[in-house]
Amino acid sequence: MNKIYANAEEAIKDIQNNSTIMLGGFGLCGIPENCIAALVKQGTTGLTCISNNAGVDDFGIGLLLQTKQVKKMISSYVGENAEFERQLLQGELEVELLPQGTLATRCMATGYGMPAIFTPAGVGTEVAEGKETREFDGKTYLMEHAFKSDFALVKAWKGDTQGNLIFKATARNFNPLMAMAGKITIAEVEEIVPAGELDPDMIHTPGIYVNRIFKGEGYEKRIEQVTTRPKV
Amino acid sequence: MLDKYGIAKRIAQELQDGYYVNLGIGIPTLVANYIPEGLDVVLQSENGLLGIGPFPIEGNEDADLINAGKQTITTTKGSAFFDSATSFGMIRSGRVDLTVLGAMEVSDNGDIANWKIPGKMVKGMGGAMDLVASAKNIIVAMNHTNRAGESKLLSKCSLPITGLNCVKKVVTNLGVFEITERGFELKEIAPDVTIDEVKNATAGRLIVEGDIPVIEV
């Protein structure tokens, strides 16, 4: 078994035009920076991106929007990206907005091998249009399908040669869920260690879900809102 | 009249020992600054943290540690991290005791609109639809009127709905309102505000009965 790839370019080489890809992260926290940069370089177009957010104008998925590589975004919140809003209002970009919990749980359902979930989120709203509803114990729920995607691109803190992953702090967010949901899952990590070095009790994503892993380089880890209190 | 800090202080009075609380972006976030001393309240951030601490000391920001508003934060003693499905699992299964949200409009039967202005603003609902569909207790923190001076307390929301029949209480710059079967029931009034001012600023059904105490913050 060899899951180790040299770099992002090698790991994403077979992502074709018009693929559906999942990208982990919340805002710019825990995003697969190396994979995004490699996709920009490779010039893959017509992408459908499933990701909670759409980055900012000049970072994260915003880089793929600038180069018009994205055909459709499936997200819960896209408020930090003016270029996104422009493309959307001009009709250049398709978007499907979903409640954040629905987005997360549809990823989870895929990884758990379940075809759909029932959630109360979005009942009675635009999100419910055209979707099947069902009542349980007197409350109405929407049926939401598990996601189908060609690739999941996730970012972890540490990984081993088996593909086991550990995430750090709130950079975990959607990453372990998407890791379970990709037809092919590509993990970029800050540190890669030989199998046996990570404590099995501490693994967040078991390696069976991860097809490819590489050590990322030059993480910028941009912060959207630096908020601090002064040194006393 | 209350300012945004006054609204946050009044909402903080709703907190109880042992509460798990989710605070939305904007005025709701300010509630964290006024948690009464001696109360053990745990703040949930839907991007995957229970136990939100204060902002980090200058120079200690960690890009991997943010809240749902994408601000750098810290943990507290007893914090826990988790993935986004677990986060909404605790919301959906009713573990979060109180949710405080901002809104563009609230109707007198408890509908809320806060995620979209068609043709103008496309930001998305984030976690708001999940929260309003499942939270046990939802308080809306907002100004009573919009920038054009129009009431945000309506008989029916005109903007796309975030959730139906879910808001329990609204705290505005003018007063505290409980949502009952008969509409917005004025429970407390802001300092230096008259009942007539509240009536004129409220488009939905308004109930004013008995002596209305003045908000103390």
C-alpha cells in the first residue's frame, strides 16, 4: 500500500474538468491550501465545489473563482467574497445554499453509507422547495440526500503513512466528514509520520477513508478577523 | 432607549447556571461580555468548539482557533473541539439551551427572516436554519426598526424565511417582547421610551397589558 504522494500537483493530477469536489475548512480555517493552489495551476475548469464557504477574494476558493474554474458552489455561507457575489448576481455562477448542519450531515451520511438524512432545518423555507418531507412524532423533517463527489480535498494537522489523520482545534470542522465522503480522498497534512507513531486513540479519521496523503508546504493560514486583547 | 450594549446586557439576564448557549454574529456576540458572575455558562461555536474563551492576547493569535464569526479566540478550562456534524448534532438534538440571533424581520407568530435579501444580498444562512429549527429557546436581538425607519416586528415576514414559529422572545432598543398566540406581548420597556413610541414602531400585533416595567440593565 502506498498512499504517499510527493506534492499537491501529483495528488490532484487526475481531477478532470467538470468534477465534483469537496473542500474542507470553515472560512479560511483548515482549508486545503496546497490542493487549491495546484488546481489553479492545473487549470481544471467546470468544477462543482462543495464547501461551507467560498473563501475570500484573493485566498481559498476565491482563487478558483477569480480564474473562473468554478461552475457551481454548494455552501452555507458565502458572505466574505465580493467576487463570488458579483458572479452570482451576474448569473455566471450557480449556487446552492444549504443550512450548515445539513451540509455537514450530508457529508456524514455519505461516509456512513446512508443514502439520506431527515432534518428539521429549512422546513417551510426556500431550501425545502422540491424536497420530500416526512412527519416524525408530529414534527416535519426534510429529506436530504447524501452527497456524491469525485474527490474530497481535506487538510489535517498530522497524518501517517496509513492515511490516519489528526486535526487541530477548530481547523477540524468539515474535514473529517468530507474525508469520509470522497470517492477519492486526498489529505494534505502539516506533518507526516511513519505508521505507528500516532496514538491510535487520538486518530480522528481512520486511514481507510484516505486514498492519498502528502505533506503540504508553505502554509499561509490567513486569518480573516484578527481579534485580540492588549497585553496587560 | 437601549443601545446595542444595553440589548446585550438585558439578554444576559436570561442566562442560567449550567446553560449551553449559542450566540450569533453581531449584537448576540456582545452577550458574552455580560454573563453574570458566578454563573457557569458554556458558549458553543458551531464551527466546532464548546467553551469559547476571550480573544487571545496580542501576538498569541492561532489561525486554527476561531469562532463562527471567523474571529481569533481562545479556549477555556474544559473546552472541547469537534467536527461540524457533531456540532449540529448537539444543536439538533436539543442540547443547546439558548440561542441568541440577530434578524432582519420577525413576525408576530415567531417566524424569523435573517439570511437573504433577494437580488441584493446573497450571503447564505450559515447555521441559522439549523439553530432555529431545533433550539429550545430562541431570543432575537435587534433594532426595532431598519435603516429606513420601518418596523422589523411584522405581522408577516416579507423577506425569505429562515424558520417558522420558532422565536420565543425579542429584545430590541425599545423593549422586551414575548411572542404569544396573540402577538408581540410587551413585557418590559426601555428607559425613556413611551408606549406610543413602541406602538408606532411595531407593525405586527402588539399586546400591552397592565403596568409595563422599565428594563434595568
